[in-house]
Amino acid sequence: MIDHTLLKPEATRADVEALITEALDLGTYSVCVSPSMLPIPVPENADLKVAAVCGFPSGKHDSTVKAVEAAQAVRDGADEIDMVIDIGAAKEGRYDRVQSDIAAVRAAAPSPVVLKVIIEAAALTDEEIVACCIAAVDAGADFVKTSTGFHPAGGATVEAVRLMKETVGDRAEVKASGGVRTFEQAVAMIEAGATRLGVSGSRALLEGSTPTGSY
């Protein structure tokens, strides 16, 4: 259920290679990296998906740019795209803009590519969370995702995950990311409805040791 994540701006090729090695050792579902790191050296026949972020971390990119970025990431080997919405548009109540932004990326990266939509839940009211989740599923997203892990408002919360799952129902899945650092937190997110977790300190979480990452 874990997207083993490396999104630090200072990440190097060596860091990505180490990420892949650790992901294979731990048996995580995927690795999640910045699009500039693609393509990445996943061993042939390895049971490991590749996710790349899009419009990250601010979401304040033109939809055309996000679409191009997503399409290029898919050409470079991404199986999944984690895109950031225009959070300001959501705060203004411009949910048509939020939906069209997501739809542009969905068109550029059609199924079977998995599209996850980061709504930055900690920066939104409950009403805005609900509206953004509806926009995401109406635009064809496969997942709604809590957070980038980079916003000062915070990361995932059990309350946000529960609200997001109640909103999307069976139309989409929920990914909890940002501050999921312990096994107990992970279990709480899953019980609230998350089916995927974005984690940088995956080994520490799974082994119950002290995590060093912040994502």
C-alpha cells in the first residue's frame, strides 16, 4: 500500500537508485519521484510501479504545462501521476477551474495510467475538500490524495481521509501522504479509508523505528 517517496529537491541519481533498492527490499507498491528523475532503473520484471508528481508542489502551473509534464512522465516510464490542483482556485470556489485542470492531465495521461489528485486538504475547509473531491472524480481521477507534504498548513489527518472517502465512495480511492511517519499513523489512515500511503521513511514505519524523513 506504500508509495515509497523521494521528492527532496536535492535528490540525486544515487538517491533514486537507493530508493529503488530499498523499495524492492521492503516490497512497497511503488516509488514516487520527481519527473526530472525519470526514467529510473527499475529491474526488468520487478513488481514495482513508478509514480511521478505533476505541478508539484504548488499546483500553480498552467493546465497546459501540467498536461505536457504528465505526458512526458508517462513516456519516460511513469505508471502513475500524482498531480497538484490549483489550490487558490479551490479557495476562490472556482471548482470548474479545478475540474478542468484535472481533466487536462487526465486527457494527457489516460487510463491505464493511474491519476492521483493532490488537494492539499490541510489548506482547505471541509466544504472545499468535498467540492475538490467531487471535481476530481468528475474529471476521471482514480485517487484523491491529501497532501504534497510540502505545505506549511500540514499533511494528512485521519479526519480529512475519512471525509474524502465519504465523499468519493466507490468512485475513487484515497491516498494519505504528508506526515505519515509511524505504523500507528498508517493504520489509522487505512482504517479511515486510505488504500495508499505516501511515505518517505518506509523502512522506519514498517519496522517501528524512529523515522528521519518529514514526508
